[in-house]
Amino acid sequence: MTRLNTPPMPSVDGVLQQSIHDIDIPPRPKIIDQIRAEMNSDAPNLRGIAGLINLDVSLAAGLIKTANSPYFGFGRRARSAHEALTMLGLDVTCRAIAAISLRRAFPNSAHYERFWHASASVATLSGWLAQQRRVPGVRADDAYTYGLFRDCGIVILLRRYPAYQGILAGANLDRGMPFTAVEQAALPTDHTVVGSLLAQNWWLPGEICAAIRHHHSLPALVEPVSPLKMPGRYLVAMAQTAEYLLQQLTGGSRTEEWAKLGPACCDLLGLDDEGLEEICREAEPLLHSVE
């Protein structure tokens, strides 16, 4: 994994650093570097970037599908990668391509498909919550991107460690220890560290990377001195609330995380019990739009 010109990685000791290296985080797709180079250009060549995207038919199709999704609500439909790029802009296009590439970086299996669908549901609900709550410093596409990448470390660890599925099940059901503490008791790392490293290497915004790193940390949400600025706290709160809504509406993927983090998330988002019930009712139709 090359680290040339990447943001600084979290401080970890030598043993853990070697462990992270051994996990084999998927390399950053070249197209992301090419898009970022254009973003830093005085005169970005959108047609040139569209041409590069068109070299990968499935990537171009995925980008067009993203631009045409009801989530963005554009008044016209994109018919080409260039039109999709123009409608979305370079920043959102870069994130959309990262999301498509992330899913393609892992082998197909029923287990991964369930994970991707849950992530897409959390992302959709997170973006919707950002629109509904209108918290300062967080755009809907920030919340959507964060929801997609929040738990990406899980699939990396599932691929790397055969025993991780059992560790994950134990972490989901543990009522006392923090989720990541359960992971760290069995592994030299946890999925938040691995996920944040991938997000940094794939050029996601710093606040999203930090929110991935600390999304199971109650102190990061509530303490005055925290590794998360307020936008990062809001991202964590919206995605955790989205996961709670998903669990309530589908009855699946039960965890103990809402009992640990839910009150802090509701405080951040200004939700009481009645408000939580209301958004749960309003969120149900959205789940039918998730593929």
C-alpha cells in the first residue's frame, strides 16, 4: 500500500503498524488519483475524466445510476458519464467512484451482499437524516458517503481473519465492553482503525475518516475535548440513528450499540422519544428505494 502524498496515518505502535500492513488494505483505484489531480487543476478537464471513466463500462454505468438516483433529485437524467460528472461535480463523483470501487474490491458472496445492502441502507437513511435535521457543517452527501464507508473495516477483517465472524458476533452482543474493545481482545486491531486507514488512503475527507475511526466511542461524542469536531460527531450520530431505524423497521442485525450510544446521538440531533418514533415512521418508505 503506497503512502506517497497521503494524509498522516493515526499514531500506532510498531507491532500494530505491522499488523495493519499485513491486513492488505485494498489499494486506492488509479481513477481516484486522476480525478483528484483534475480537482487541483486551474481548469479541470471534465471530458478527459469522463473518457477515463468510460474505459470501465461498469464504473460508467454505476456513475450514471448514481446521478439519476432520486436521492439527488436532479431535474434531468444523465445519459452519459460526462453528463453524470457535470451534474454531480468532481468531489461527489470521486466519492461515488470510491464507493463503487470498494464494493468491487471484495469477492462476491451472500455474506458480503448482505453487508453491502445494510451499508447502502444506513447510507441512504443517514443522507436523509442530514436533510431532515439540517445540522451545521454536514451536507447530505457527506452523511451518505460516511454511511457507506463507516464499517468498511469489517469486510477487510472478514477477508483477513477466518475467526473474525465469531468475534464480530460477540462484539454485537456485548452489553458492557465497547465494541472495539471486544475486537482488540482477540485481534491486534479493530474495524474502526482499518476502516479509517482505507478511507484516508482513498482520499475521503478528513472529518469522515475521523468519524470512521471513532464511531464506537462514547467519549468522542460527549466529551468537551474530543478527537471529533462537531461535524464528525453529527456524522456518527446520524449513521448510528440510521442503523437503529434500520433495525427497528426490518428486525434484523440486532446489536447493543444503540443502548450504549443512542442517548448521546439523540442529544446531538435534538431528538426525543416522540421525535424518534416520528422519523422511524417517515423513514420506512426510503428503505424500499435501496438496492
